[in-house]
Amino acid sequence: MQNWTFSLEYSLNVSGFSVELAGDIPEDLSGYYFVVIFAYLAVEPRHCSLIRDYIASSGGVVLLAGVPEYFRCYCKDRGTYLCPTDPQSVYMEEWFGTEYHVNTGGSAYVSVDNPFDTGFWASDVIISGCGGSSAAIVDGDIGVVAQWDDDAVFAFTREYGQGRLYYQATFECLDLPSVWIKGDVNGDLKVDSRDVAIVAKAFNTRPDSPLWDARADFDGNFAVDGKDVAIIAKYYNVHV
């Protein structure tokens, strides 16, 4: 998750955007030009109406990997296939465009020429070697941009109201070991009191806690505990 965070933040900064990281979805999205959501456990069915209204009022939303499943059902682990659809998400297809999420893998290729002026052309392979548990979407009322080998949807775009949604199943992380510092919760390339404050607030929480913050779970064990405190203590005052 940390590699995803820094890959996204770096790419957006290079593109000229100012990035604000959050461990939960803010209740008021009106001040954001667009929102990227990739932390599964921060997402709940109650957020469906928030995202729907934000897109409808000209917002832009990027959803990655298995995030749509966590809008569909309330789950705080990886077992969403065991969870029934939550009543708060029954109209999700209205703004998301499809309700079917599946797992697949292999390679993904571009379906249309030069999407978003990227310079990719139909049939160009954009990612390969993914395991069989990679996310995918079954076709719906969406603009397919890229597909997996088995024709499941890898990436799509959809207009809703005055805004737009973009979904992508996965992406290749940038190789950033030289600039990423363990313990740097807020992504400012240094470990200081701000990071300590975030970990302290989330200490002794798990994903089902209202104070849970996935950024503070450095070792990925779905708990902010003494191991995470030890990591931030080890790297305190380290900076790039």
C-alpha cells in the first residue's frame, strides 16, 4: 500500500497537481478537483451517496483495483465475496455503470486508439504477469478503455451528471526505494511530529474502528500497534 501511495503521489505531483493524502474519505469533497480512491478498507457502502453526488456535481473520481467491492458491501478484510450487498449501495450501478466485479489476471491491452492522448494504441499491452486474483469489471454502461486477456474490463470511463469516473484494475508501481522512508505517513519525505501524531491517533485500532488510518499500518497486519510505533521511532527525523 505504501508503494501505491508514493507512486500515485509522485505521478500527480509531476503532473502539476497538489496532493492531499487522507486515511478516510472526507465527508465534504467539494473543495477537491478530483479524488483518487485506492485504500480498500477506507471505503464503506455509506460512501456511495457521497461519491455519487460529488461526481454528479462535476467532480472527478478515480477508483482503483478492488475498491468498488467495498462500496458494494461492508467488509474490513479481503473476503468481500462472503459479504451480501449492502442496502446503501443498491443504486451503485446508477453512477458506477456496472455492478459486477470479478477476479482475473494475465495481461491487459488497450481497447481504443490513443485514450486520453496517452500515445497508446489499440492492442498495445500495458501490463502483464498479473496473478489470477487481479480485479476486473464485467462490461456495463461504460466506455471501455482497456481489457484483460479474457475480455474482462481492465479500465473504463463513465460520465455521470456533470462529472466523470475512471476505473483501473491495477498499475505498476514506480521504483521508489531511494525516496520512500518507512514511517513517513503523510508523504512529505520526512518522518517528524506530524507523522507521530497520525500514528498516535490511530494507535490500537483495527479497520473496523472509526479512528482507523491505513497509512499508519506500516507492516500491513491490519492493526496499528507497537510494531508500527517501533518503525516510526526507528526512522524519526530521517528525511530525503
